Amino acid sequence: MTSKTSDTVQPDRSQHDHVHAQPGQAQPGDRLEVSIWRGKRDGGFKQYAVELRENQTVLDIVTEVQRQHEPSLAYRFACRVGVCGSCAMTVNGAPRWTCRTHVNQVIAGNQLTIEPLRHLPVIKDLVCDLAPFFEKWQKAGGTFKPTKSRLDKPEPIDPQSPARKTANAAIECINCAVCYSACDVVGWNNDYVGPAALNRLWTLANDKRHADREQVTDLAFQEGGCASCHSHGNCTRHCPVELSPSQSIAALKKSAIFGLPDVE
Amino acid sequence: MNPLHCHRSYLAFLGHRISGLLLALFLPVHFLLLGTAFSGDAALDNALALTDYWPVKVAEWGLVVLLATHMLFGLRILALEFTDWPSMHDNRTGWILPAAAAALFVGFIFWLQV
Amino acid sequence: MINGRQLYLAQRLSAVLLVPLVLIHLALIIIAVRNGLSAAEILGRTRGSLLWGVFYTLFVLAVAVHVPLGVRNVMTEWTRLQPRVVDAFCLLFCLLLLIAGMRAVFAVV
Ligand code: SF4
Ligand code: SF4
Ligand code: FES
């Protein structure tokens, strides 16, 4: 039996624990060579030199470049604490939430490459248009439809019920589109709605207050639905809040044979 | 290599897909070859004579390994899709290396026999 | 019209069926090549055998479902062909496998 951890998808925990630079790697005070994408998809990289500091996030680097070198650099962020999901970029090849990604975790030597997310239209520099991401969320059936109105008493939900626990395990999505960007199938098949939308659909499958619960399996198997997923696990490996869209999608597939889980 | 493609479950996907594609190319040839038996034993023997050439033997070995690989990696997919995951982050990457080793082992036995 | 859910089920259920069939087939290949391949040996086993006839018929049917559906996924993702073209190609491929496969079964049984 191999150890437990080697059997798992291993979400990139380095994003959560602050680890100091390894020997041989750049040290605080060194100059980092930062390549940042400028322009639209047909743009190119531009190089900037930024000093490496203790406790520096990738978002800090982008901010420093914009404040001191390149005032016209466009990027997006809001909360800076991993809640809003607006700061995702491709860092050294992998999509990440930049406000919670420490530079030490991702530099290769003293190189840092920062690009916009994959699979989304680029508005300018590091800013993507997330409209397709949210349109697919709608297409997948990710909209909650209530069974009651605000005049009714709220439905009591037992937080310990298996269905609620299943829904809770997948619910804390911050809509950052990191998984969407990590998934190759999204890039290969324009119809594919992607991991986040299907993960959302799976939470609705486990919510007894959702009026369209009966339709979930049919929605899941639309063209571009869960059958397009090939379980690469890229979504789960990169989801910054450690959800497992890959598992949610597998559960939707399972419902094609065994039906939806019981929510009572 | 890009970090998005350099991990076991992605490589397992690639192995499954490429073995499947090669098997799909081979199948019609395989069927047509066996179909020659319609014209009698001699015709099939003629076709089978091809397998005396060593490049054909290597190709046969390859097909055996591809078939075993495709089936074993496919079993993992079936397990992921039709059974509960041990935990939400456990996509049974632990099965991948043993499956690849088992496929090579089948190929090894085949090689001993020819 | 066949929907996506039915296609998915057809592909996975044929896969489930193929697992034992492939295992037996692999074992048989290894036994068959032991003394070199000869028509006499292969046909001696299969000629007039109802069991092998049923076995290989099942094999051909499962393969004719499983393989074109897999190829359809690959073509959808790795080529720029229109969905209609992909579907037509895969339907033809399915027919080819069915006809050539059943012909092979009848030839050896
Ligand atoms: S598991 Fe599915 S959704 Fe997730 S990255 Fe792979 S193909 Fe995309
Ligand atoms: S599932 Fe994870 S990676 Fe995907 S959008 Fe939600 S929080 Fe981001
Ligand atoms: S800025 Fe809000 S999640 Fe990074």
C-alpha cells in the first residue's frame, strides 16, 4: 500500500502554507526577472526586474510593476485575501489565485512568468472577460430555482444529513475560473461547460430546496456536459479552495446509471 | 513540461487515449486478416506468414501491451465513475503505475511465448 | 434521436462487457502464439464451436459500439471537423467494424 497522500490528487497545498525559499533559489534582495503578458491574445511578453522580498505574493509583484514600471498594465483584484476570486492568472504555466500565491512557491530560479488565464478572451494584459465562464454556468443549469417564496417558512435543512454534507463539500466555490483555465477539455471543445459549472450542478443535485432537481441528470448530460470530462484531475489539483470538481463530475456521471442521491 | 500535463492522472489519460486510437486503427486490419479464412486455411496461413517477420512480431507485442494498457487504465475510469471515491481528492492515481506495470508484464509473458 | 446520456451509457456499458472479453482474449493470444500462429490451430479451436462463435460475436458487437464512440470524443476534441462530419464518420466506422468483424467471425467459426 502506498501512503495515503501519494494516492490522492494532491491539491497544491503550497498555496496555503508559507514556505521560505529553498537554498539555491533566489533570496530576499535578489532581482527577479518577471515576464508579464501585454496586450490581447496576440500580444507578447515584456520583461521587468523586481526585487524579491520576504512575504511577497504574485499579486504584490504585479502591483509593484504597475505602480513603478508600467502604469498602463491592466490586472484585476479586489479582496486580496482569497475570497472574491477575481485575481486569477497563469503563473509559470499554472493557473493560480495570485493574492494567496507566494512568490517563493512558484519561482523557477529567479524567473516568474505571469499571463492571463487560458481559455478566456483577453481584454487587456492580465484581464480576461469572464462572460463565457458564467454563460456556461447558466447553460449547465447552475441556477438555483426555489420551491418556496419568501412568504413561506424556510425549509428546515439538517446540516448533518448526508445530502447536505455532500453539497457543502462542493459549495464554497469562489468563481475564480482557475479550474476552467486548468482544464484542457475546455480548450479542446468549445461546448464543454467546464468543471466549475458542473460542480455547481452537483451541489444543486443534493439540495432538496432546488425545484429542478429532477432535471439535473438530463442537464448534466447535455452536449458539452459531464460526459466530456475525462477525469484528468487538473481542476481538482488547482482549485485554490480545495474543492474537487473532478469528483463532483464523476458523481453526476454515476447518476446516469444509479439515479440521483436521496436528499431526504 | 507544462505543470498541467506533467502528472500521473493526465499521463494516464494520454496513455488511455493514444492506446485506444492505435487499437482503433488496428481493428479493421485485424478483422480483414481473419476474414481471409473464408477462402480456406491456406489463405489464412498466407496472411499469418506475415507474423514471421520480426517487425511484425514487435508490432504484435505492441498491440498486446496497448490492449492491456487500455483495458487496465479503463478499469480505473470505470472505478472513478461508477464507485464512490475513497475521499474527494483521491482519484485513484495509486492505480496508475501498477496498471502500467501489469500491462508491461503481460507484454513480457507474450514475448516469452513467441 | 439518441441523446448524450444514452451515448455515454452505451460507451461505458460496452466497456464493462469488454473487460472480461479482453482478459480471455489476451490469455488466448498468449496461448495461441506459443507454437507459432497457424490456421490449423486457430481454426481447429473455433470451427464449429458455438461457444467461440458467441464469444467473438459479443466481442465484435461491444467493439463496434465502444470504439466509434471513443473515436468520436477524440475527433471532437482534437480535430476541427464539424460535429455532423464527425458523427457521419463514426457511424460509417461502426458499420465497417460490424461488417468486417462479423465476416471474420463467420470466417473462423
Ligand atoms: S477532471 Fe474533467 S473537468 Fe477536471 S480538468 Fe479534467 S477533464 Fe477538466
Ligand atoms: S471550483 Fe475552485 S477553481 Fe473552480 S471556480 Fe470554483 S473555486 Fe475556482
Ligand atoms: S483578490 Fe480576491 S481572491 Fe485574490
